[in-house]
Amino acid sequence: MIGRLAQPGRPGSTAATQGPAGASGAGRIQLEGIRKQALETGRTRLLVTGAVFAVAFAVVAGRLVEMALFNEDREPRLPRAARSDPAAVGRLDVVDRNGVLMATSLPTAALYANPRQVIDADDYAAKLARVLPGLEHAEAAAKLKGRGSFVWLARNLTPWQQYEVNRLGLPGLAFHRAERRIYPLARIASHAVGLTDVDGRGIAGVERFFDETLRSGEGPIELSLDVRVQAVVHGELTRAVAEYGAIGAAGLVLDVDSGEVLSMVSLPDYDPNAPEALNSEAGFNRVTKGVYEMGSTFKLFTTAMALDSGTVGLQDGYDATHPIRISRFTINDFHGKKRWLSVPEILVYSSNIGAAKMGLDVGTRQQRGYLGRLGLLEPAAIELPEVATPLAPQRWREINTLTIAYGHGLAVTPLQLGSAVGTLVNGGIHRPPTLLKQQSGASAEGRRVISEKTSREMRGLMRLVVRYGTGRRAEAPGYLVGGKTGTADKQGGRGYRRDAAISSFVGAFPIEAPRYVVLVMIDEPKGTKETGNQATGGAVAAPVIARIVRQIGPILDIQPTLPEEMADAEKTRLDLPQFASAGMSLNGSRGQRRVAQ
Amino acid sequence: MIRHTTFLFVVLAIALSVALFAIKHQVRELEARLVRIDRQIGESQQAIHVLKAEWSHLNEPLRLKDLARRHLGMEPVSVAQMQRLDRLAPRVAEGSATPAPTQQSETRLPRISLPALPAAMVLGEGAR
């Protein structure tokens, strides 16, 4: 219409467009103005819209360039659901100090069937029985012919078995994913690592102590155990139990500087992968849960407390000629020397009389104090639920002081004994035993129990026991071993049994600068021809120590002392000659008779 | 003139659309590949987990000890087989008449005979 107005006088134009003739010239200008305005508005609108689109495209282009050229490092974020999270298998692993797997959860499959979809039950049963060894043909066929829509067929299928069943291609079968706790090392560390029940809850050992952490914590739990050392101790103890017809044994290897337990073995034991065979005897951890009167090994503590408190010096001694009689008890020596014995000789020849007199001199209060600081009166603070409280006398009288001095009257766990001996040899600092791997190099916090000087004297005395005394068979070539034997009759009825004893040896090596404490305890050994029918600690436990030390020395990177260096080490680093002046004859003869004081 | 510009823009629009669809298709394919690879990673990690358990089981020290004894004739090392570097006899110098005194004969090393193994196995190379 506006265009038509531009041609005036055209026939057929509508009346509305025709203005008065005189005003047509003026109307044209007016209409052109309106037209121009409309055009202008239209053009403006187009321009604005065009500009907006141009800006939008410019932004898109700019972003494209930016993303393509400048953001090469950043990955686009995917929705989390797209990524599978296999690390969340559930229960955490338990590893040893070198990363060897001791307990882990593996995904297993359980096979179930829908009997309604089963085509030929007998055929299925035959094929499945071939692939799954635990499945009985008759039982499977009966299940598959059943009425329901769901029936379990087999549990704990390995991935290989799962593959084989899949390959059969039988409809109506399906798998249900489950988790199974596996202990790859089987019996070797059964007591320390522990056990889980069917529901995946820890019921013994580390599995139970750290149950919450294992369920919902971070990273594998690193134990202080060393599987290689554990295997050696386990093998040697098994051999000893078989050789001496014993009813059980306990073995312990402790790091003296950090308190870490490198090996903890208790026999009899069990296979945690087959817990059905577990009876209470096998599940009993003798190292932490069994309390025993340790016998002569306690003389180490009596000697240490006597020396440390200044009650006696190395030159002093006691008369061990006659047995001690108190009320109805008699304290006597086993193969006694029946003469005056110096302090070193009391330890080396394991004199009960001498030790009892020494303990009496120390006094009940001091004895109790030292034993408490050595950790022998309280349960050990180790990361296991099976820890026993030591049995101590309710009223600590003189008779108790006498008997505890040579190791009867106070029943402790082998772990406490080992830890206390570690305190004696490491310079006198008591560090609590631990099953968790500690930072290497850093010595753990501890409290001082005896002085550095006493510790050095004790090291020398322990070497004397192995060199000249009852611990001769604990000598391991290349590694200076020092320690103490113990043969404690077990309690039976009102008195002590004559036919059953706990034979033990607790030692440290290399004794001139001890790194590890090794403890072996054999429960009710019987003498053999090799031991001369003896079943004492020196006869049955000491040889086990020698075999263990010989094997774990190289594993633990302990430099052996060459034969030509041994005499020198004994002289300078242990100062053995000082004991010669104390009347301790270093060549095995009967020693001088000194005037009793 | 306007027609040329319009024509150019139309061509550009078509080209951009084609490019857009091509890129979108590529991105979809890559995403699908990513998801597939993620799943494969998950399966591989599970397989590694199972294999680690088997490895630990096969490395059980008493089993290795038995195998080493039976097939390689190895025994636990004894102290007699160890010596320190600074204690070894010094090497005989070239052209010198008398050899240096040897170590004391007390430390007799036990006779060790290696079984006839291929060189690769002795050096620790080769497939495990």
C-alpha cells in the first residue's frame, strides 16, 4: 500500500490512500515520512537483532577457540556413575611390614537357579557336577526340580569356575556377587591376623581389634610382622613340638628399639581359611593369652633390679650351700653347686637359692616396683583382643618375694616376658609391644626402668649364660646370642607336677648391640635321646633359638660376627673379663671359694 | 551484493552445522570409549586383586623353601659363606713374585655346586 502511494494517479487505488488532491504532494511527503519511520524502525530492529545474534555467535566462537586451544590440561568432568569403583571391595587388606598380603577380600560368586526356567534338571545337574567339584549330582537335580523360583546351588565360586559355568550356556542360572575373606598365608600367622565369621565380622586377632577400621578406613593395615621371620619361627616350633612330643609352644621375636613384634607364633594353630576345624585349643593364643610361671628366666629381672638398685654389686654373692626352708616350702637348686655363688654365677648356674636370697635383699616394695615398671604386673597393651592379665599374689609377702625372685608365684604371658627382657638389653627403656608397623628409624617413646650401666652389665651376664652356663645350646654361629633358660614345673593340684614343665629360653641377639629379642617356650616337652632325656629349657628350647637365630640373622640384615672377631667383641663390647674378677671362672672350672659375708 | 553476502552466510551456516554434527558425533564416540575403558580398568583391577592374593599364597615362605631345596638344591645361608670386603685377601699385583697371604683356613667354605641351569635363569632374567 505504501508502495502504491508512490505512484500517484494510479487507477484502483483505495480511497483511504487518496488524500485531497491538493494535499497529495504534502501527503506524499508525510507518508514518506511515516514510511521512512517505519522503515527506520524496521531496520533498527533488524540491526539490533542481528547484532545480538552476532554477539552470541562471537561468544560461541570465542569459547570454542578457548576450549580447543587453551584448555588442554583439564579433563571434562564425567558423571560419577559412569566410572566403576572397584577399590570399594569392602573389607581392607591386612599386610605385613613388607607389603605381603596376609588377609584380603576377594569377590566371589554364588550360583543360584530359577527352577521354573530350567529345561532339563538332570542334564543341568550332570554338567554342573562336572564343573563344580563340590556339587553333588543328586542334590543338584533335586533342587532344580523343586517348586520355587529361587534356589541356591553353590557358593564361593572362583572366577574360573564362574567362567566355566557361563560357558555351559544354561538358561535359568545366575550369579550373585559376594565377598570372601581369604588368608593367603594360611596357618603361618593365624593367631595374630585372626579370623572373620560368615557375615564378614572379625572375631579374633587383628581382624577383630581393627574391625571398624577394616570396614570403613583407609589403606591396608600394615602389621609389624615379617612373614619370612614368622615362617622360620613357625617351622622351627612345629619341628620342636613334634620332636619333643609337646602339647604346644609359643614363639616371639621383638624389635628391642621399637617394640614391634616381628613374629608371634602359638602352637597348636589352625587354618583360617577353613575355620570349621577350629577348636578352642587351636584358637588359643599362648603368646598373649596364656599366663605361665616362667621359672628361671625371672632371675634376669631379679639380678637386674638388684644391680640397678645398688643392693648388690657384681663382686657380691650369696651362700647357696643349704636350701631355704620357709614354713612348709623348701627352695632348692637343681644340680646345685652347693657353695657360695657370686651374682654372675647365680645367673649362669641358675641357682634358685641365690636368686631367692637376692630377691629378699632387694625387698618386696622394690621388687614390686621394678616388676611393675617392666610391664609384668599389667596386661600387655598390644593390638589384640586376646590379652590376659597376669596372675600376681593378692598379698605380697616374704614368701612371695622369695619365690617370685626365681620365677614362681607370678604368672605372666610370654609377650610380657619378651618385652621386659627387651627393656633389660636395649639400654633400660621399656617400650610397649605393638603389632603395627612403626616408622623406621625412630625409637618409640618409653620410660626408663634401669640405668644404661645396668643394661650393659645384664648384656654381659646374658652372654655368660650362653657361653658358660645353661644356655650353651643356644649359641648360633656368627651371631652372639645372650639369654636365660627357664624350666618351670607346671602347677597341678596343690603343688607342682614333676612330669610336666614349661621349658623356655629368652634371649637377645646380637648381644653386644642387641636388635631383637627371641623367645621360645615349649609346653610339656619330653626328653629324647639327643637331649639325654632332659626336657629343660637348655636342652629343648635353647637349640630352637640357635636354629631360629641362624636363619633370621641374614633375613634381618644383621651383620654376623666373624669367628676371629668374636673374642674381641666379648672382651671390648661386653667386657666379660670384669666377671672373671667377680669370681666367675670363665673357663668352666668350679671357681674360687669366697668367704661368706 | 546482498545476495552474495546472503549466499556466503548460508554456505557458512551449512558448513558450521556439518562441522557441529561431526564434532558431536566424535565426542559421543569418545565418551562411549571412555566408559568402556573405565569398565575394563575396573575388571583389570579386580583381576590384579585376585592375582595378588594368589601371588601371596604362592610366595608362602615354607613352600618356597621346599621348592628351592628340591629343585635348586638351596639351603639356608650359613655364616661360613659370608665374608666382609675389607677382610678379603688383597689382589695379587701384576708382576709381583709373592702372592699376598690368604685368609685363615679356619673359615672353610662348604662346597657348593650349582645345578646346570640355563644362563638366563641363573642371572635372574627371562620369564618367571
